[in-house]
Amino acid sequence: MSAKTRSNSNNVATRRTFLSGTAAAIAGGFAGSLVTSDAAAADQAGPDVLGPRPGYSTQIGTFVSQLTWMREQNGVLNYTKGLTQADLDYLFDANANTIGALMLHLAATETYYGMNTFDGMKWGSWSDEVKKKWDAAMDLGDAGRKTIKGHDREYYVGILNEVREKTLAEFKKKDDAWFMAANKDPDWGLANNLAKWFHVCEHESHHCGQIAMQGKRLPGAKPSAG
């Protein structure tokens, strides 16, 4: 199965087309008004100050600030606070995915895009051992419904944190030339690593919306004005 079909979104092809057509504009925006020096970033440390981060090249550091904001300020960590194991395993219908499965799906997506971009691996060329560990979470559906259950929130958060730590460590090894250079990809066509990682970020936003909606509909959930 290709990277496009593995993203678990009916709108992924449209989003990918948009990303491929606007990668240069995104790069220009980063290189212009958003970019400050690493020293300035250190002085302005704070989750709502997006921009370069010490230890990363300029463009990568700016993206890392956005990736971090999505996770920590308005993302899966907030939407799952207080959820029990029963909540995380709750299945609304035979075609749904549990909140726990969606959390693991985010980790699987980040893992596979890391292997594709950091290691230069063709999508799906990873070992059977890796596929056994991550494919059910990546593909969701029946496999995810059957196997991803019985874990508390700390289990999923621990995996998300472990994957993210590896991602950040790998980003520190790369530079802006690697991040911005466009190359032909069997699934994407002409794309750069910024576009692929931007997809990882907006993909998390997409599924966080699902998680938030499901959380509000769980049995016993308190009414919310949000």
C-alpha cells in the first residue's frame, strides 16, 4: 500500500496536490517574515513564539516549533487528558476507530515518514518486523480494531513521546538544503521533505479533530461549549 493510501484520509490526495503546488510559497514564507536568528529564538523561548530553535538549522527549527505547538498546545495530549482505558477503547460502531488506535496511528505515521525521509527508504520497503509492529496502527480498519486495545493513556503517550524524541534527534542531523530540496517520489511526484513533514503535522491536526469529537460523545462525557 502506498504512502498516499496509508494516510487514512479521504482528502489526502487533495491535500498532497496542494502541498506539492505550494511548497515553494511555504519555503518563501519561512525564509521571510517567520525567520529570526537562533539567538533570538533562544531569547524568545515560549510555545507560542514560532521560529528557529537552537540545535536545528533555521528552516527545520522553525518547522519543529510548529510541530511541537501542534502536539503540546492544541493537540492529542490536551484532547485525551483524563480519558480512561475504557474511553480509549470505546468503539462507536463497526467502522469506527478508537481514540487509542488514532493515537497509535499518529505515532505510526511519524515513524514511517521518518524512515522515508531521514533514511531515504522507499515507502513500504521496511522490514517485516517493522511492519508487524506498526502496520495495524498505520492502516487502522479491522486490524486496528482487533489488536489496539487494553492500554491506558500513559501507554500511548509514552509511544508518541518516544517516536517524537527520535524525530527531533534526526532533524538535528539534517540541514535546510536537505529539508527544502525537491525530489521525485513514487507516491508524491515532485516533493521536498518540508512538504512530507508538513503533511505529518496537518495529519495530526486532522485526527485530533476526530479525537476531540469522539471524546465529547463518550458515554458520561460532560457537555462542552467548545
